[in-house]
Amino acid sequence: MMKEVDRVEMAIQESLSGHSCALISGGDPGIYAMAGLVFELCQKKGIPVYRPGAPASRNTPPAGLPPEPGPDGETGLILEIVPGIPALAAGAALAGAPLTHDFAAISLSDLLTKWEAIEKRITYAAMADFVIVIYNPRSRKRTWQLERAQKLILAHRDKATPVAVVTGAMRDNQEIVFTRLDQLHTAPVGMQTVLFIGSSTTATYMDFIFTPRGYTDKYTVVSGTSDRQNAATPDQEAT
Amino acid sequence: MMKEVDRVEMAIQESLSGHSCALISGGDPGIYAMAGLVFELCQKKGIPVYRPGAPASRNTPPAGLPPEPGPDGETGLILEIVPGIPALAAGAALAGAPLTHDFAAISLSDLLTKWEAIEKRITYAAMADFVIVIYNPRSRKRTWQLERAQKLILAHRDKATPVAVVTGAMRDNQEIVFTRLDQLHTAPVGMQTVLFIGSSTTATYMDFIFTPRGYTDKYTVVSGTSDRQNAATPDQEAT
């Protein structure tokens, strides 16, 4: 993490001295990644951050700091955050389709966050029947948190709940293992692993897991055609 | 939604008759999108679904259906799910960095899901201090759910909690509006809107919102350098 702070600091300093700078995260920079750290550091140092000029977008700024020169007289940074494919999307695509319904993403890293707060999130997510996506399940220094999370979730979810264990999604070391919640402690889990723990409706189909939206409960589906007699007026979901 | 069922059915039928077929979603196909429907329909119809040959990946299949010919004697589908950039990542990148800590994604569409279950997820996510990402906040037929969600969250979160309202992320109709939780009911919200409702730590900085990971609380950060005296042993977060 100190390396992350150093990298962001270096990028900020490069940019303030007049060079364009690209700060690159694996996956998406905004999901458990460095985009937040850019704002944290700039806010602490009082360095203004502006959006790139973009006539097509209308921004309504909140009450915040007015544009002012930074501490060394520079006028601040122009920041564009470019989204990527987050590990949760890449991992889900390899597992099947676990995230087609409500889900909660929880990091088990308690280096910067109190473990009690993490436990509360795990427990409440399990009670509210979210699919649970676990980031940072284990590392060299953090070895007991995953089993503790497993126990907390088992208190509210069937022991046979499908789990997908995806390591190194879309990378050379990619590994996909399926298991059940009560066997999760035996799964191969490392620092590049993202776990998908099913909700009460998540199902296994052949070599995949998926969470149904419920289409086939509501609409009668027969081989080759859909039965429109039960169809509600189409309400196109936002994508 | 009937159109979605039709599209997936058509893709399945095309593939079963021997043609490769690409089924395209906006954003990512696995997050509140059609990938799950492929499995739902194939499972209902008893059509086997296989992974593409991939020697580098090790799959441990769960207990499921053995590969068998489908109902018309065909041998099933080979399915590859290709991840994309989900609306939550694109919207977050435009808002700033709201998702750098734990978050819950909740759809307010109660067409296929009981509203009581959705309310429970909203309430528990608020109580456990997740950043909350709201999909499908409103449509022509669903107009009251967002204010109800707002009230539920206000019971557990400060009324000034930052909210980013992102519509048509990365599209021609893109609009980004910032507001606070108690003003959310006045924001321009439509079918292509994704909402980011901050946790208790989500902050506003200039024209952005972000959720701190806590780096700058733990590590002393001074202008130009990072103070290593307080640094813990680096534990590189999985991306």
C-alpha cells in the first residue's frame, strides 16, 4: 500500500510539473483501486482537481472548494478517470452469471478498516440475501479472515450454497474452482482471488453458477417460443 | 423483458442450428443483464452448456447434469461470456471514485422481485454502511420506489450524504448530477440512471465524490513525500 501511495504521489507531482501522466491500475481504477487515493491525497494537500472540458456533459458541482492555485502556485490537476473491466465482472463472466441480481462487494482486508465493521457488512449482506463478492480474501498476513467470514455467512445461508472461486481472472494464472459454502475453507484462495458466494437463489448449472432474475418463474417459457399470455407490459431494464 | 427473453431464445436457437451467435448487452453482460437468462433458459429446456476448450484453465465442475444430447438430439451450446465495463464502473469513473470501498448494488425493479425483499436489502445495506449503487431507480411504471428507498436510507445515514446521479454513462445523453441524500427526490432520474449513495465516509472534493480507503488516516502524508515511519509492511491488494 505504501507503494500505491508513492505511485499516486509521483503521478500527482509529474502532472503538477506540467507532464501528462497515466496512472494505471489492473482491472478498473475505481473499484477497490487507486482512483480514490488520488482524491484522498489531493484533498489532504489542497491540490485542486478539475474535470476535462466536455461540452456534452452537464456537471452540477456540489458545494466544494473554489478553484484556487495549489500550495506551490500551480493551478491543479485535470483528471480523467477511465473505467476498465473490474475483477468482479471478469470473474463473474468466468464463473457463469452470479451477479445478475443484487450483490454486495466486501473486502476482507482489515489493514485500514476495523474488522468489526467488516463483520457487520458480511453478516448484514448475508441476512439480506445478497450475492456476496469477496475481495482480498487472504494474504500472507491475513489468513483467518476468510474462515470467519464463512462462518458468519453460514449462519444465514444454506451450507450447500454455490461458491465460485476465481483466481487471476483473464490472466495466465487463471483458475476457476466451484465449491459450496461449507467447503469454502478448502478452496485454493490467494491474493488474486475473488469469491462469489451465492444468494439463496443462486443455482448451479453444469460447469457454471448463475443467479436467476426470475424471468422463467414469471413468464411461461416453452421450447422454441415464449408464451406471451402471461407477459406483463415490457419494461426495459436500464443497462 | 419479453424482448430480452426473445433475444436470448433466438440466440440459443441460432446456435443449436449450428451458427455461432453473439448476444450483445450494453455494458457488461453479467451484471443485471442477459448472461443469467441464458442459463435460466438452458436449464429449463435441458440444453447442455459447455465452456470453450481452454487448456490453461482448470475447472472443477460441480455436481450437475452430465453432458447429454439436448431435446432435439443436438449436443448443446458452447458458451463464452465476455465481460465488459459495467454501468457501475463507468458511472463511478464519471462521479469520481465512490466505489473504492465496500458497496452494495441494488435494483429497484420489483417486476420480478418482491418489494419487501428489496426494502430489506436497502435497509441492511444502509445499516452496514455500504456505499449503495442503485440500478433501475425509476421507469414509466415504477415511480415511487426511489423515494421510498431514499427514506429507508435516511433512517441510517446523514441527510447530507453525497450522492452522484449518473445517466447515460459514456453515451451521448450522459449527465452527471451531484446532490445530497435528502435532495435525491429532486434529481433528474430516468431509466438509464445509476445512483451512487455514499457511505458514512464518502466525501465530496470539488466536482467529484470519493470514498476513502483510509490511507491518509493511517499513513502520514506530507507534501511531496510519504512518511514511512508509520508504514505497515506493504500488503498488496488484489486487483
